[in-house]
Amino acid sequence: MTDVALIPAQDAAIADRIREEVSRQLEKSKQDRKSWAEHPLLLLIVGFLLTTGAGSLLSSWWQYEQWARQQHYRAAQDLTKERVAVMTLAAQSIAQSFTAAEDVLQLSAWEWRQGSDVAVLKERASNWTAESRKWRTTEKVVVARVAAAYPDQETGGFLDGIITARKQLGNDITNLLALEDQKHRTNADQKEIADTSRHALGLVNSVTGRGGALRQLIAHMVGETRKGDQLPPPQSFWRWLFTS
């Protein structure tokens, strides 16, 4: 009976020792993990990874933003240069063409004596022909470059009005030169010359005169060019971190 009663007591003692050993091992494992996590070498490695990784990422973002800003300003400068070049081309070509017509109109409006060395209609008519031939090519170039550099409709509208006036002026000058080339002119011819000259001169003044379409075109192009210079820089990447 005594031996039978001792068996449960021994089992209980063994179980207690086992629980104590398991608890001790668990506590030791916990302390080992804690000490390893706080080890200076591990902290140094983690700090290095965080510093180099985050630093490289921040540096890359900063470099990209600087590159994007440089590209933005460079594109704005290139656009401004192109717009100034287009503005100069349009002003010069339009002025030259209308000036050649004005030279013809001056001799058509006033009677110069034959053989005058002051002005010869034939010479000015020849200059008009050369400028007209040049204008036919330049007009296409100006229209294309204006459309590319100034995509707004208002700029194109100003230019279309000037081109239409130039076509009408070309018809007037052609008719005037044909009438002036006649040896015998009737009173009706003289009246047609006067009316055509008056109409052509009105076209010249409407484009190149004070407050004319050419000045309006250039003023508008200057305004559009300044708008391009004042465009805001590209938005920063960091806005995503500070906006809700």
C-alpha cells in the first residue's frame, strides 16, 4: 500500500520539476532574444540600412525634382525664343509686303512726269512683284510657325485678318498696274484707278497704320509670350505627403 501511495507523489514532483525547467528555458530564451535585439552590432546594421536606404530615396527624389524644374525652365526659355523669332518673322514679312504695295500706291495716286528720276513706277512694280513672290512662300511658313508657337485662337484670328487684307491688296495692285499700263485711259478708267487706289490705301492703313491689325497682332503675341514666361514650376512630389 505504501509503494502504491508514493507513485502519485513522485509523479507530481516530477511534473513540478518539468514545469520549472520549461519556465526557466522560456525565460532564458526571452532574455536571449531581448539581448540580441539590443545588441550594438544589430542596432548599427539596422541604423545603417535605414540611413542609406531612406537617404538614397530622399536624394533620388530631390535630384528628380531639380531635373524636372530645370527641364521646365529650359522648355519655357526655348518656347520664348521661338515665339520671339516667330513674332519678328511675322512683323518683318508683313511690313515688307505692305510697304511694297504702298510704294506702288504713291506713284499711282500722284501724277509723276514722264522720265522722272525721282520715282519710276516700273521699278516699284518690279519690287512689288518680287515681294509678292516672296510673300507667297513666307505666308505659309508664318502661318505654320504661328500655329505651333501660339496655339490660342485669337493670335490665329489676327493673322487670318491680315492675310485676307493682303490678298485683297494684291488684287487691287494688280488691277492698278494693268490700268496704268494702258496708253489711252478713259474717264471710267481714271475713276476706277482712284477708287481702287483709295481701297488699297485703306487696306494698307488698316494693317500697318497706327492702331492697325499688325500692331494688335504683335501686342497680343507679346502678351502671350509673357504668359509663357510666368508659368508655375512643376508641382513638388512632397505635396502627396502633406495633402489630405
